[in-house]
Amino acid sequence: DAKTTQPTSMDCAEGRAANLPCNHSTISGNEYVYWYRQIHSQGPQYIIHGLKNNETNEMASLIITEDRKSSTLILPHATLRDTAVYYCIVRVVGQGAQKLVFGQGTRLTINP
Amino acid sequence: DAGVTQSPTHLIKTRGQHVTLRCSPISGHKSVSWYQQVLGQGPQFIFQYYEKEERGRGNFPDRFSARQFPNYSSELNVNALLLGDSALYLCASSLTNLGAWETQYFGPGTRLLVL
């Protein structure tokens, strides 16, 4: 499975855009980039995913570089409730199973 | 619409005991996956079931087993509990397991403490 690298922690001021980077230099052509977040002791919450085009939904935007070796999750107007651990995951289907391989994630703290 | 539900929410067991955790997927979803999350780490894949068959298994001992029922709900069983099995056990569901574009949605988890 392709490995992802994320900063351990980041801070952002409330109301500003939070930009969370992720490196996935070994990604293959059929592997999707997924982002989840986990607020303390809760189940991971799906945010967004993409293959090679930039994506936007009501929660966030996902910018994937042209070579697909890195991506950035953008929370346009961060609030205190966005404080969480954010996981960047490269999702692959293989051997009949689908699995999400989580790393350590980025602990994002939104400051008032 | 109800999301993924799991029961119980919390559980305390002693070493050597057996535990059964339950998961109901989102209505219409036929695939269920189980993950273990030890404190301070990201979730780790245990099993995936689709159409009542095991489709994938992570690097966990045979003490861990699971099954999926005709209504697509699932049970995770852990025998001979060890202290190291203390963790948050997460269930995730998706429509099928046919494509990497299919999103998995997680339940709130069951927190297991082994004493």
C-alpha cells in the first residue's frame, strides 16, 4: 500500500483557512486519496476523496498535484469544532478486499 | 437516516474472557469492515466482509474472528482476551467492496478495556 506522510501537528487561527499537506510519492494510477478526521474518541469522519482532479464539497477542498505525489486538504474557514486528527489515506483495492491504511495523521488545533 | 451503529459503547472484560461486538451498517450497505484503534495510534484493519463472505483480513491472530449476517449486520469476536486488546473497535460500512472510490463510513466505536 502506498504510504502517506503528514506533519505531526499544525495550528490555525479560527476563521482562517487551514491547509493540511500530505505526501504520497509512491501512489499508483488507480489509487484514490481519501481524507478522514477523528475528533477525540469518536469514529473517523469522512471528509473528501479524489483521484486526480481537484474536488470540493460542503466540508473542504482537495487539491491534488498534477503528478499526484502530494495533496492538500483545505478547510476554508476553520472553526473550533474542526480541531481533530486528520488522516490522509491512499486507498487501494486488492486481493478482493478494500482497506484503509491509517498513518499517525496530523493533529490540527484551531485557536480562538 | 441512521448511520453505522455499534453496540455496546463501552465494555470491561478480564484477561482470558471472550467478547462479542456488534455492528449494523448503513441501510443498503452490504460491506462491513472492522478496525482496531489502540490509544495514540491510527485505526488498523482487521476484517472486511461483503455479502456474508470474508474478503480481507489484517495482521491479527486467530483469536479474532467475525461474521456477517443475512441482514448485513456483523459481529466481531475476540477470544482469550489479552491486556493488549484494550482498544477502540470501529466498524465501517460501504455499499459494496467493488471499487476504491467507494467511501467507508465509520460508526462511533466500542471501547473495550481488558483488566
